[in-house]
Amino acid sequence: MPRLKDFIELHFIILLWGFTAILGKLITIPAVELVFLRTLIAALALGVIIYRRKTKFWLGRTNTSIIMGVGLMISAHWILFFASARISSVSLCLVGMATCSLWTALLEPAFTSKKLKFHEILLGVIILVGLYIIFQAETEFDNMLGIGMAVGAALLGAIFTIINARLAKKHPSTTITAYEMAGACIGTALFFPIYAELFTETGTLSFAMNGMDWVYLLVLALVCTVYAYTASVRLMQKISAYTMNLTVNMEPIYGILLAWLIFNENEQMTSNFYIGATIILVSVFIHPVLDTYSERRKKLKQPLPEQVVAGKD
């Protein structure tokens, strides 16, 4: 069972994830090159940690292939995420990511024995309503495309979170993350030729960075990836994928506050944005209440154990 400190750590991790969109906007290289360097540095750092801690590394061919396959999804997830923040805004990108809980509620029963819960679907729909209110006010193509990319990133995020929740019960979180970062790095590198040919003006990659770019990149790779991602996989041993992804809906709130402090992005926000963001925030806080109510109703419906009559065999 999760303890209070587990939920505190989870919210700290989500605060760091809210900061990743800001770091992605501050770093000047394009999204694909950024994901490659982020995952490369993270994979190497995790390799050093595994070696020093003597953590189990080889997980078998099948498990390794599955985990590296998850890494390919993570690569696509981050590319869409950073591209969304670049072409629209940090705030709109993070709000689009809030659909992750709806995708999780719909998809988790397909991957696990968990039954579909009405209140989880309901909360996911409420989040979609909040997203629609925000989206309704957006008329610029870049903003609409950016939100669409963020929703796509959320779908991929839901899938690999569900898979990781199962993997975390069998394998060390550090090893899982190392393989996933290696898979994400390789997947991004394999995408380079297509990306350079179809999505760049010059047909070449751009890795030119200044001194502050490297500082931001190291914070992104070591703090927001190695620590935050490994810790989140570890917490999945105690916290369900749905609770994890629903709590991740706080990421837009944390990220928007940070964006307001750093970029003064509140100048771009309409009243619709604040209404939609409030709806999303309420859905996060109401989930534990509905979950507790649902579990109590289940217990009340369960038949009482048969009483043993005294004096009889």
C-alpha cells in the first residue's frame, strides 16, 4: 500500500515533469535531436549507477526486447511532447497531456485483469470537457496542431505507463529505465534519416548548442529523467497506473505556474483556458474520493463470512 511519503515523492516527480516542457523550450536545438541527447545521457548515467550498485542488468532476451520496445514509444512520446511545446506553448502542451488519464482508463483493462470503472471513465470525460473548452478558444493552426501532438503524446504515455506498471513488479526500476532510455535513443537515431529528409529545411541535423543549453540538457537528462523516471517506475510497485496518470494531470498546473514565472505566458491565456484548467484540477482531487467510495460499496456488497455455530462440528 502506498504511504504519504510515496504520494509526496510522486508530486515532486510530477513537478519535475512539468519543468521538462520549460527546459525543452529553453534548449535551442530541435525536438528530435534533443530527445536523442537526453536519452543517450540518461542511458549512460543509468549504466554507471547499475554498475556501481551491482544491480541485476540482464533480464533475458524476451524481457529486454519488450522493454526496449517500450523505449521506442517513449522516444515518440517525447518528440511529440517537445514539438508541441515549441510550436504552441508550454501551457497548451501540458493541458493536452492531461488526456493521459482518459487513455489509461480505456486501455488498462485491455492490458490487465482490472475491470473498467465507471468513475474513471467519467473523470476522463470530464478532463476531455476541460480540454475542449481550452481548445475551443484556439483558432491558430500552430496551437491546434500543438494540442493534437500533446494528445498523441498522452496516448503513448498511457500505454507505456500501463506496461511499466507490470514490468516494475518483476524487475529493478533502474534496469527497466536504462533499457528504455537505450531503446528510446536507438529509436530516435533510426528516425534521423526520415526526419532530416522530410522535416528539416536543410536536410541535416542540428546539434549546435551554447553553454546554457548544456546546463539545461544535463538537468533534463539527470534530474528530470534519470531520477524522476526511475523513481516513478519504482512507485508503480505501490501505485496503480491509473492513479499515477490521473495524478500526472497536476503536471499542467505545475508547468503552467512555472511557465508563468519564467516566460510570463499568462499573457497568452484566455478565460477559457483557466476554466478548462480548473476542471482538470478538480478531476485530480475528486478521484481519491470516488475511488474510496467505490471500494466501500464493493465491501458492503460482499456477503459476510458464515458464522461457526458454537458446540457443533
